[in-house]
Amino acid sequence: MIYLIGFMGSGKTTVGEYLGERLGIPCIEMDEQIEKNEDMTIREMFSSYGEEYFREKETAFLSSLEGQAVVSTGGGVVLSENNQLLLKQGTTVYLKAEWETIVERLQGDKNRPLWKGDREERKLRFEERLPIYENAADLVVQVDGRSPLEICDEIIQRLK
């Protein structure tokens, strides 16, 4: 199992699709699967049941995975120590993006519940998560100014 971790907007979904295709294994978009399993959007889960409910669904999802796949995780999956242990059962790749890159990519995004709020609040969340991503990662790949294919090629090279 290859897990892609990183802050929202770091390119996990796009890179995951390329990586799965190149490696000939399925790519699973974690947030999408959880939405399908729960029959509601993440935004609806947050507003109806709270963030903790969603985090429990992430853990249940990770626990259910079997076989070989590339998993594009949600940006906050690493917040749970339990999830960090589950991620360690595979290879965890941190797609590291600078703050400016994230802001540029998420400009105008209305679908991410944790991208709401003021800029300082979002930046604080970003900075708080950086060391957690670093500690959870087997590989760290810088994504700023690079195409998804370049990032994918680097990951494949470093997995060998």
C-alpha cells in the first residue's frame, strides 16, 4: 500500500491517479470513498456530526484496506496516532507544498470545511501539521512548481 499524505491542495489526488496508472494498481481517493460509504459529503458530515465523526470514518476506512493500491488520503488523516500506525503498514509519501502553493491552488475553493475561516487560522493549521506529516512520512517529495508527472516519476524512482 502506498499512502499519499499532505495538506489539502498538495496534489495527492492527481498524483495518486498517475501513480496508480504507472504502477498498474488501483488508486483510491479516501475522501471520495468515505463520502460514498456514508452517502453524504464531508461538508455534511462535519456540519451534522462534527470533525471527530469524520476522523473516526477515516480510521475505519484505513483499517479496512487490503491488497495493493495507491491511497490518496485526506489532509488531516495524520492527526490521529492510530491512523499514523495504520499508515506505517505501507509506504507513506508526503507531498510537501509551500504555503503560497496551497493558497494559490485552493483560491475560491468552497468544498473543504477546514479551508473556511480567516487566513491566519488556515496558515496556523498548515504550520501545525507540517511536523506531523514529516514524522509520518517514509518519503518526502517537494511539489512546488512541478507537474504531477514529474512528482510521480520521482516517487517511482525513490520507491525502487
